[in-house]
Amino acid sequence: MAYPYGWYFTTLPYHCFPVYVGNVTYYYGQGTWFAPKDNGYEIVETPIADDETLNVPELPYECSAIVVNGKTYYVGEGTWFVATDNGYQVVDAPTEGATIIEQLPEDNKKIEVANQDFFFADNKWYMPVEGGYMLIEEPVAIQKETKSEVTTTTEAKADTTAKATEAKADTTPATRGIVPATKVQLPADAKIVEVSGKKYYFANNTWYDKTANGDYIIIESPLK
């Protein structure tokens, strides 16, 4: 959940860790920055100085991997990152040199991926940025597993992989080589996406549908 700037907390949220910028100690967690204030912590804007870079050891709990002009970025709750040898560097939105349109086509569809709104229109993906909508490649949701999720997620991946292997005879992506009737387990972080009045599920760059029997199957993208 994103909080507005200026909100005050008496204690830090669970996932926060210290980040040192100049002589000030900030705290970062799940895309939100905190600064000490009056025996508590106030939410502040990203503390990036013009002449320095800022690195963090890990990404927010939930974020998206986005490719812009051939380079992979990560965005979580309004903060952009690129991977480095020591973790992740906080950067500005990569709008320079990117294709940005002021208005979306009328037939666009809003899709939420990792708590971030994206738009799909004319077989292209767009992300809201200052000044309009930036053209990107299809976003991929990234969500770190908690200890309680590791076993369940691992079993789900193993089950899905085994059944997918039986169903396809080549190395094409999951959404383009699976027999539609193959049942799989829906990932825990799957998002509900409504397309033309019908509900689908989207997770890890893969689309799912729910059958009349309550089973989940991998399908082609309903946006094409």
C-alpha cells in the first residue's frame, strides 16, 4: 500500500531497512521512504541528490520488471530501479529517448500488475509517466516469497512445470504451446483481469482461465 508524503508513524513497518544518504539516515521498505522525526518516522520523497546515486540491497516486496528501449528496469510503488553488482540503484523514470504518447487509444484496457496500473492498446503496452504514457514491453510481476509461501509456491511451480512439459513439444513460451485442457495451479500472486466482461488471471507473464469445474488452465493472451 502506498502512503502519502507527510504521514507519520511511531514505529517503522516490518520490511524497512536503513539507507544512508549524506549525513541523514533514511529507512526504506516496500517502495516507501521514511525519515526520523519527533521520535517517530515521516514519509518523504525519494532522497536522491543531483550529484549522487542511491543503492538499496533489495527490491520492494511487490514490483514489476519492465523493459524500456531494450533495458530492464524495476518499478515498485513509484520508485524505479536498475540492477547493480551491489543490489539495486534508484533511478529516475527512463523517459529520455522513450516513446511517450499524450493520449491512449480509445480501445485501451487497464491492467494491474504488481500493484501498478498499465494499459494495453493496439497490441502494445503503456505505463503512465509524467507527460503521458510511455511505451514498454509487457510487464512482468515480481513478488518475493515470504517463508510461509516458499513451500506452496515451489510445489506449484514444480506441478506446473511437469504438466507443461508433457503438453508441449518445443520451447515456445508457456502461453503459446500448452494444450488448453492442461490443469495447473494458479499462482498465489495472480491478478484478476477483466477483458470484454470476462475475468481472467495474470501472473508471471502468463494468462490463466477458470473452467466450469473450477480448474485453472493456461491460455493465450485474451488481449490479442
